[in-house]
Amino acid sequence: MSFHPKVTNSVVRLPTVLAIGFTGCSSFADEPRIRRLVCDLLIKQQEATQGILYGVSSATSEGDLLFSESCLQFGIPIRVLLPPPQEYFRKDSNTDNWLRAEQVLKKAVSVSFVSGQESGEEGDYARGIQIVQQSQLLIALWDGEPSVAKDGTQEIVSFAGGIGRPVIWIHSKTGAIQILNEPALKRIQQTHDQELNFLNGLSDMGETLLTDSPAELARAWLQKLDKNASRFAPQVRRLSSIPIMYTAAAAFSSGAGLQMPHSKVWLGIGTALGITAAAIPIVLRLSQRQTRWARTRTAAEVCRSVLALWDSPDEYQVIGPEIIPELAGALRSLKLLRALDGSRSEMALDEFKRRYRLERISQQLQYFSTHAVQSGSEARNYRIASCLCIGLAILISMWLFVDGKELAIAHSFVGKRGLAVAVSALFQLATISGAFLIVKDCKRRQWRYRELHNCLKEWDSELSALRTWTTVMNVTCRVERALLVELLEWRFLVRNVKLTRK
């Protein structure tokens, strides 16, 4: 089964995905008719979907099994959510249903257990809610009658409608089909994922796909984003300094020009420089460049975090769409690619720890150490330059003030105007240094790099001593959250710049 979109304009692209959840009654009279209706709905959605369609369901009832089997019949990946432990529903299933469930579990791309809930009614309810939360569209097989228990189909359908999910309701007795929240269904079918389209549309930067593997696609996509983000970032820093330089030059020309011959010419130059300084951000589209860099770097780091935990035995979500809604489509796509990766095998704990410490923590320690030194050096140089310029300007000004009367009477000091101009130039250079110190955020970056470096060293020591998957994954998830914390700042930048994203 191919995991690429039906239409692609470049080689390295994440597929768009549509998740269809299922909830339904445990028994129904006319099974062939219900199966035919479910299959017809899946075919229609499959034809309308440009990327990958996959199902999310349980496997504890006849309705769940019918939906899962229908998905597998048409090559639609199915993700199964179960109550813990697996024996809970095995002992309550008859032999035929258990044999069917075994086949579904073998062919499912992923099997997850709803954690944090006891078996029973509350656990079943929690599982139904998670199915809705992990889906964009819900198919409900329901007789329309009120539920006896809180985990009934009515409660799940009500929850889905309350959060705006479209629901396709199949009446389990009559076979009638009704669409609840139809406008939401139309939006799903008509709306394209703008952020994923933007990221997929970036230059491949020489990246190619050597194999038809989900892991290969995810890694190539990361490299593509990483190269594009690195290409954007230097331009942003370099171009952002130009308006500062022009503004300072305009202030210098307008002020110091009054002390120079042909003052009108100097004033004209200062005005032209001021107009240029105001126009440069618009002409060079600095705001758009900054936003493009932030969006690309954010997506790259999220993808890097997903790949860091790719070979872990269970599914761990470090950051979700509730934190960065713009990347909901990319996160769904990466999550499904990981589930589809048939070559992914659960490696030994010691090997996972070794690779994670070497490829993730060691590299980040080196990165934070190097950049802390660089940021500290930059901050120190800007402060020294600012202090020297201000100090020299003050000394020259004081000297001119003290000796002003004698110079005015004797008319013997021909360099007076030149010194006055030098004072103005020195103050402008101090202003530029201070502006660069603030714009490049050197002090805060140095402090943040050192803080993360110290935290990583502590977590690395913990990982080396831990001996179980649960404890190791608790620490690795903590590491990933710490490394992604800067995304909140970048997300704020992206969400608050009023741009038309094209």
C-alpha cells in the first residue's frame, strides 16, 4: 500500500491524512446490510480524500469488528484502541468474535491501550472519547435510543457533536443514514491544510527518497525543512540589520550635517536615508521572511522530536496539536507514518538508550555549549563597543565644553567641527551596538543555552542509570519537551503576524 498522496508536485512531501473514528452498538440484526452501508461510506471517503484515509476504532464489539474488517478490506489502515489489559475484553468475547479480533489486531498498523483508566464502564467511556479526539470524522452505528450506561453510543455521539466533529449516523435498525453537523463535514472535504501545503511546497534542497519507506520519508522531510530553515535564518539576521544601519546613518547625516559645509545636502541625504530605512522592511519583506523561518524551523524541530522516539516500543506524543494547531496535519501524518512503518522493530532498551544519548543528547549538549559561548561573545563585543563609543563621545563632548570659550575666541582650532561630528558618529555607533544586542537577544539566549545544557547533563546521567522502558521514556519525553519549549515563542510569532500565507 502506498503512503504517498494521490497528487504530488515534489518528491519529499508528507501525505495529508483523514482519520475516521467509529463508535457503535455491540449487536444488530441485519449484519450484511450494515456492512454494505459502512463499506459504501468508506469508498466515498476514500475517493474524496487526496492523501491517506485511516480508521480509528476499538475491537471489543461486533460493530467495532465490522468497521475494522471493512477498513482492511479496502486497504485502509486501522488503528485500534483497547482497554487495559487485553484479557479484559478477551474473556467477555465469544469464540467467534475473539478469532475475528485476533485477525484485526494482527493486521492493524497500531494497537494502543487506553491508559490511566480502570477496566469497565469508565474505561470504555474514556476509550470512546479518545477515538473521537483522534478522529476528524466519526461514523456512529446507533439505534437512536438513550444509552443505559455512560459509555453508550449516545454519550460518544453527543460528545462528538459538542466539540464540532461531523458524525455520519447509521441507524442500526432501519439502515437510514443521517449526517450530523454537516457544515463541518463539508469543511473537511473542501479545506486544504495550508501549513502542510506550505511546508511540502518548500524546495527539496537536493533531498531524494531512496526507498519507499515511511521512515525514509520522515527523515528526508526533516532534512528538507532543516536545510530550508538554515537557509532562511542567516538572511533574516543579515537583512534585519540593514534598517538599523540606515536609521542610524539618517540620524547622523541630519544632525551632524548641520556642523558641516553644505548642510542642506547633508539634510537631504539624511532624509533619503530615513525614507530608505522605512521602506526596506517592506521592500525586502522582512516580516514575511522572519515568519517563514519561524514556521519552517518549528516544523523541523517537531519532526526531529518525533524521529528521536521513532523506535520506542509504544506511542509517545511529546507535543500535540493543542500546542501548535498549525501543525496538526503534519503531526497526524508523522504519527500515521510511524504506525505504517513495517520495518520498524522494537529495539533493545540498552540500544535505544545508547542511540538516543549519542544522536540526540550529545549533539544537543554540543549545540548548546557552542552557542552559549557564541552568544556570550556577541553580547560582550556589543557591550564593549557600546561602552567605548559612549565613553569616547562623552570625553570629547566634555573637552569641547570645557575649552569652548577659548576655541571660540582664538579661532585656532580648525578641527572643532570634525570633533563635533565625531561625537555624533560615536553616539550613533553606540546606538547600533545596543540595538544589535537587543535584536539578537544575546544575553537571554546565552542564559537559556546554559540552562538547557545543565538540564541535559542531569537527564543524561539519569538515562545511563535507568533500566526499564517506562522510566527511560519518562525522561526522554521530558528531554523532548524541554527542547521544544522555544516553539511556544515561535508559535506566538507565527500566529500574531497578520499575513496571507501563500
